[in-house]
Amino acid sequence: MPGERTFDAPYPDLAASQDSAVIARGRYLAFGAAHCVSCHAPMDKFEELENGLQMPLMGGWELEIPPGRFRAPNLTPDMETGIGKFTDGELARAMRYSVKHDGSPLFPFMPFQEISDEDLVAIISFLRSQEPIKNKIQPSEYSFLGRALRTFGAIKPETPKTNRQLGWP
Ligand code: HEC
């Protein structure tokens, strides 16, 4: 199998804010409309989360499907196990273009490409405002099929346009 491909999607020129109204909007999106919490929180808390529990998005959801075993990473600002070392641009690019911080393509679990700059800033600002939680999530592991999909370009960066073609919300 040739080496994994990486892509040069642009880094959106956005920066997190410390404004409490912006953070509150991001929290609302992460636990509500954009449901980041459905995947970026421990699976054994599912019922409590369904019932409105709000906890740091420390990762934990795991799904095994033919292309691999997918794990939703820790999105709290912890420096080693979370997003502490990611730039705002890297986080924004992951949401808008489905490109991971290391340049590899993300599998299409997150159909947020059409999110507005304003909402993207709100979400990133909220993520940065969380308590840092040390919780090491192993990276997703790709099967032969998953690696082939990534290497041969079936899984590639998305744009708002391709997202519309797929008919996603
Ligand atoms: C359906 C489940 C699901 C939902 C909902 C979801 N994510 Fe994810 N997320 C994942 C998975 C799985 C990965 C890792 C995918 C992979 O390894 O290819 C991921 C990866 C990421 C990454 C990439 C980190 C990196 O390594 O660069 C970021 C950032 C992220 N998610 C943020 C969010 C935010 C913010 C939301 C809500 C707006 C959200 N996610 C909603 C499942 C989800």
C-alpha cells in the first residue's frame, strides 16, 4: 500500500474568541444542533447525555465498520491528549474541509462543511473554553479497505459544494 496521502486544504482565517456570548453560542451548537457531544464523549454516558448532561468533550465514541475502527478524539484543551496544540486554523479546517490536523482526510462523520464562519468561531471558542481533561484516545485504525479509500482518493477533502451534492444537511 503506498503511503497515506495528505492534502493542502486551506486553513480558514478564523480565530477563537473569549467573548462569553460567543462561547455560549458554541456550547449551544456543540450540545444541540451540531451534536458534537453524540460522538466526542464517553459512550457509557450516552443516556445521561441524551437527558441533557453537559460534560467536557473528552472523546470516547468508537465505531467499527469495514473501513476501520473510528474513534472520536478528545476535544478538550489538554496539551497532550486533546486539542491544546492544534491551531484555530487546524480545527476550522477539519470542520470545513474534512482534513485532519496532520493533513490526512477525515472519514465523512462530520457534515459541517457549510457552517458559517460565525458558528465555526463559536464552536472553536467553546472547545477552547472547556476544562482540559487528560484522556488519551487511540487514533482511528484503518483496515486495508480504509487505507485504500484514503490512498486512492475516494476519501478526500470535502467542500461546501461536494457536501450539497451528497444531499447532506
Ligand atoms: C457522528 C460522530 C461525530 C460527530 C457528530 C462529530 N464528530 Fe468530530 N470526529 C468524529 C470521528 C470518528 C473523528 C475521527 C475520524 C477519523 O479518524 O477519520 C472526528 C474527528 C474530529 C476532529 C479532528 C481532529 C484532528 O485530528 O485533526 C475534530 C476537530 C472534530 N472531530 C471536531 C468535532 C466537532 C467540533 C463536532 C461538532 C460540531 C464534531 N466533531 C462532531 C466523530 C464525530
